[in-house]
Amino acid sequence: GQNIDQPTEMTATEGAIVQINCTYQTSGFNGLFWYQQHAGEAPTFLSYNVLDGLEEKGRFSSFLSRSKGYSYLLLKELQMKDSASYLCSAMDSNYQLIWGAGTKLIIKP
Amino acid sequence: IAGITQAPTSQILAAGRRMTLRCTQDMRHNAMYWYRQDLGLGLRLIHYSNTAGTTGKGEVPDGYSVSRANTDDFPLTLASAVPSQTSVYFCASSQGPEGSYEQYFGPGTRLTVT
């Protein structure tokens, strides 16, 4: 079956760095997405990886290892506004997204 | 408008009633999707449409129907609502094969079935 696993909740301190891990199993693979979702709002796109390696975009970076079925989202210089849920999703062979339940990130001052 | 709009924002509905959730996008995206999001679960795909005139079933299609008469609109209908359909419903769109698969989401409809 198809499955995405990510931690339910993480806590970090303002100004620090946090890494959110995601493992996936899909029928075929056409890329890995990360989305951010603030409470009561819609998900918004953060990153897309289809090749192995690290993609950096400002304070956020995303890594992919296709052989391990593994990705992580790295957030640097954490700000209070980064408190949100982070959703990992993998695109299967039919180009449909399989979604994880999300990781709720709590930032403490 | 720019992006995706959904209506209504929220609704309380009696069980057994029929309800249509509306979704409109102005980005000329080919693909559109309906998801439901429940606490502790990931987004679950209800129905999708890869292009106007075609639709497909997602992971949880039972009790829901969709149509795609044109590029912009993708309504979701609950024929006879049941309490288990209480959820937040998100509509999304993407360019699809001719562009990016990044999905853009509407603001959501919070539906309570009593």
C-alpha cells in the first residue's frame, strides 16, 4: 500500500534549527512535496524534490533520498510565524499526491 | 480574483440533505481536486479532474459526486449528507502534465452534518 510517515508534533526554540523527517512508500514516484499549513488556513507550497539531494530556498531546505524513500524539511533561524503544520506528500505513478498527516511544529520563545 | 475561491466558507447541514460545495479557479489550470481534511489524518482525495470534461475517483469517493463542465469550475455534491461527512473540504488545482504539479488550494469549506 501507499503510506507517508512523519512525526505528529515537534517543539523548537525561536532562532534555532529544526529538521522534520518524512518516509514514504508509493506505487511509483514522481516527486516529493512539502506544504505549510497554518491553523485554520489552506496548505501552501514550500518545496518540490524529484532528484536526490538538497534544495535550498531561503531559510527552508528540503532533502530527498529516493533509494531510502526519505525526505526532510530543514527550517533555519526559526521565527514564531513558522509555528504551523508541515505536510509531506509524495506523487505516485498516476501523478496523484499521497499525503502524510502532518507535523505540528511549535515554536517557543 | 486570483487563485481559487470556495463557497460557502462554512455550513451546518442536516443529515439527509443535499449540498453542493462550489470551487472556481482563474489560473486556467487543467487539473482540479477535492480533498477532505480530518483531525489526525492527512488530506484525502475525494475526486479529481485532469481536464475539463473528465473526472476520476480518489481515495474516498463514496457519497460524493463531481462534474467538470468547464476549466474554471469544479463543484462537489453530497447527495444525502451523513454525519461522517463532517470535515473541512479543500479544493485545489494544478497545471498538470503541461506544467507544474504544484497544487494551489482554496481557503476551504468547513462542513458540519448534524
